[in-house]
Amino acid sequence: MSPTIRSAETLARHFDSLSVDEHLAIAAIAMDRVDMWDPYRRTVRDYVPDGDSKIVFDKFHVMRPVIEAMDQVRRREQRELRARGDRRLTGTKFLWLKTAVGRGDFTAESRRQFRHLRASTLKSARAWAMKEAFRQIWDYQSIPAARAIFDRWQAWAIRSRLQPMIHVAGIIRRHLENILNYLVHRITNAVTEGLNAKIQRIKYSSRGFRNRERFKTAIYFHCGRLDLEPR
């Protein structure tokens, strides 16, 4: 999905600008905005042949609500524990979130602390384990195998009685087929998001552009992989 496409209406106009051959040539479409999955998907169905099998919900954005659900469990449990004078979760937010985004920049003391926390009977530890288990779904090569794993994961979430995890499992269930399409197409929005970040840096370093054409020229210059070797 292009970084400039911010609504279903804009997406429809983009498809209207394509030729029939260009529509037929679309192999896969990566989508990231969780809040726009349904309207985007309806638009793609309207314009792209066999569109539903070509939609891939970006795996990094699928993980985001799972991480947020884990953090909701932690926040709720922290309030409950503090009310009883138990401060085990106080000051641990970033320990859980660092692991949530895959960073390994722990001090030795932080590693010991987190190892103890995740081995505990805390609800937060169960939510963290569920988040880590869900992350593995993209390692599978087979959609039926991944779907079976998700079925077991959702059953685990329901048995946990952790409401944020139950809720996010339901969201994922409703969109599971397009999530699992990643196993066929193996695409994400990482490249376009990196490009968009670079464009934003260009805009910021220039303190904005009054002229749209100059902004476009700056984007082409900095992002166009120009050969600037003197001739």
C-alpha cells in the first residue's frame, strides 16, 4: 500500500487510474492500518480480480494490537497489585515492551529481573507468553498448519480469561485468512514505511515546502538512487 493512500476513497481513485492490464498484474497488496482493514478490503474486492486472496495484512501491524493487549493486562494487574501493596510490576513496563518489539538491549540486572517475572504466575507473564507464541505463526510454511496453530492459540487465550487477549484473538479470527496470506506472498510494508520515514525527514529538514513541485523534486533527488558520480 502506498504511503500516500490514507482512505478507502483515495484507494478507489488510485485503482480508477489503472488500466485493465495493470489491475490484472496485481499479485498481492500489503495493508497495515488495522482500523481500515475492512473498508480497504471491500475496495480491493471491488477493483482487483480475486482480490481477497491477494490481500496481506502486514504482520508487524497485526502484532501491534497483540502487544497492546498484553500491555493492557499488565496495566490492569499492576493496579490490582499496588492496591494490595505488591510492587512487583512497578517500573517494569519497558521490560515487557522491549521484548514485545524484539529488542535485546537489557542490562544484566534487567535480564535477571525479567527472567524472574516471566517465570512467575502473574497474569502479565501469561499474556507475554501468549504474545510470543502468536509471533511464531509467520514461521509456518503451510496455511492449514498455521490455521491449526491459531485455533489452539485462540483456545488458550479464551481459557486464560484475560479479557484483552480474548478480545484481540477475536479480532484476529475475523481477519485470519488475510493474515495467513502472508505465507503465500511473503510481503510486508517495511520498504514503503522506510521510504515514507525518509520523505518525512526530507520535509522536516527543509521546514516544510511551500511549493508542491519542489517537494516532489526533493523526494526524487533523495530517494531516486541517482548516480552522482562526476562525468
